[in-house]
Amino acid sequence: MSETGGKPPAGEQLARQVDEERRRALRALLMHPMLCAGGPWTTELRLVRMHAEYLRIWLQRHVGWTLVVDPEVARLRKTPARTDDPTRPAVDATSRLPFTRRRYVLLCLALAVLERSERQTTLGRLAERLAEFFQADSALGEAGLDFDLRTQDARRDLVHAVRLLLESRVLLRVQGEEQQFLSNRGDVLYTVNRAALASMLALRRPPSTVEDTGLDARLERIIEEPLPESQEERNRRIRVRLARQLLDDAVLYYSDLSAEEAAYLTSQRPHLVRPLEQATGLVSEVRAEGLALVDEGGELTDLGLPEEGTEGHLALLVAEHLAHHTRAAPGAVVPWAELRAYVALLIEEHGACWRKDARAPGADAHLTEETVTRLRALALLRETDEGVVPMPAIGRFALAHPAARDGELFPSSERTATPRRASRRTQ
């Protein structure tokens, strides 16, 4: 501010505007790693183009990710910190159902078909080509996968894969609706977006060059990065891996780190965290058990708590219950039977306000499973064969509790009906 209390100098205003534009562009890329022209993120794509050089340098320096920008597409080629997280499936945009194994196979094969197709194609033609793939490749059948267009399940799986391609703007709908194809009442015409199609896969090596046969090993190989050869490079590798976890995950627990990673984070935490906060607008919370970058507004998250709806309300109530449980018995397992019984009680108490199928016979079983999956994805609990173990960050959802002990992770200091948000970014 000037000495007279007026507006900031023009240069300072311009610098603030540039910072805000860069922050908005980076947040858009973190939430939607592929931005296409003509889509709902047109303004953000323009900002990415405007600040492309800054974004490329920042992303490569701090998280080791590559940004490719061309006139039609901005593609952030993210490499996850870990490949063994089962809580990040692709999700159908309409039904919100997670992708199954066959849907993933259909998605990958559809990309191969579209690579060889004309500028326009139909859903029926795509389905026929996919059926030919399954007939010609015996390995698919040996893996327990089939694709019979005469069955409703197969057609539905294909529609789910196509919807993801539509959401990514690899396909642009020209005429028709997928529901027509699903019910055998018509076809759908698409234009193939070549620029988006070419940018879809974010890999460091082609899958066809990987000789490993196990899924976990193949996943590691296709994103494998050069091994460090010096202490400086090893430190950079640790820093990049930690930064990726902080940007993508709800919580980074110290107990999950190796001794080398924990030592690095202890000594370098301010230098690691400050640039991430400044560039993204996320706010760090540091406690004895871990570290998190919190999205206070909830815009930069693909999964959060609290959220509206039956699932969100149930997850919040279960989180509160588990928070009190872990205060009384830290580290103790909550048996599956006990957790399911508690969900059944919640259904009885709140079911009239929830969606109709929440009160159906046996709903407590699948609602318990859905809730545990959500809380696990938010790093609020861990599963065991015997039950679930609440994690320290779940303490923020205890609505009434004694004063927090020193070092507790994310507790509220007073009774509140709006706990601090737990959130996770997309990958």
C-alpha cells in the first residue's frame, strides 16, 4: 500500500494479477490434467497458454511433471507418487459408478480403435471393432474377459468407457444419445478429437515394451523414471515424491515414510511446503503424526468431507463415531460387525431423509462398504481383516471432545458442526 493509504502501485497490482492467474491455471491443471479447447475450462486453458513457460518450469522443478501445451490441448503428464492406491478408480460421469476391469480394457481398446478410425465414427462401429478385438485375441478370454454385444452388461460397460472419452473430449458427440444405443433404439455419431486422443495416455514408456507380466510390475515400469546416481539426485527424487503426495493425497503420515524420507522432510519441510502453498493456494497443516495441504474452499478436490447427499452425511456420521472411538482407544480395531451395526442404527435414525434405497433390506452392508472406501480414500482409516483402524486425521470430526493434546493431528479446539474439510485431489 502507498503511504497515503490509497491503491497499491500499478506494478504491484499487475504482479498480484499475474500470481492469481498462474494459481488459477495451476489449480485447473491439478484438477483436470487435460484441458481441451471448446470445453468447460476455456478460460483456464487460455491462462495455461498465457503462463505456459512459468508453469512448465514450476511443475518440472517441484513435482517432476511435464506440461505439454498446443493450440488445442494442455496436457499435464502426472506421475503418481504410488501406484498401489485402489481408491482412485475412473468413475462414470452419469451413474458415478467406478470402472470395472472390463471397462478399463474397453477404454484402452477404444483408444486403439479410434487411432485407426476416420475423422467421424459411430458408437455401433466402435462396438463392432471392439468385438473383433476380443474374437481375435485369445489372451483376453484366457484372462476372463469377454465382450458380447447381445448382453446389456457389455453394452453398458462400453457406454461407460465412451462417456469418459466424451468427458475428456476425445470424442465429440454430433448426433444421437448413448441411451439409444444401450436400449437398441439407435446409434450415436461422434467426431474424433485427434489432439485429445494423442494426449490421452501419460506414460514414460509404451506398454508394449514392458516384459513384466504382473499388473503391479507393469504399472511401475510404464511410469518408471531414471534412477538417481548421486546424493543430490536422490534428495531430489525424495522431494518430488513427497510433493506429489502432498498435492494429490488428503494426508501424508510420517509413519508411511521411509527413514530417509522422514529425515529429509524433517530438515527441509519449509522449503518443500512453502512453494506448494504459494503456487496453489492450499494451506498446510502440520502435526505430530503428519502433514496435509488443505483446500479450504473445496474447489480443488475430487473427494471431500463433509459433502451433501446420503453418502456424504453417512460418511460424516461414521467419521464422528470413529473419531470418538480412537480417542478412547488409539490404534484399536473397530470390528466389521460393530461398524455395520452402527451404520444400521444410523439408517434407522436418518433413513427417512436419505435416498430410498438406503432403507432397502441389506443396505447397511453396501453402505458400510461405500463409507469405508470413502474414508479410506481420505486417509481417515485403514482396513484390516478384522475391521477398520481410525487414523489420526479423523480426530477433526469429533464434534465434542476435551481440549486437544499437544501434537494431535487436525483436532478442533471447540465444539463445531462444520469440521475442517478433508479433501483429496485427482490423479
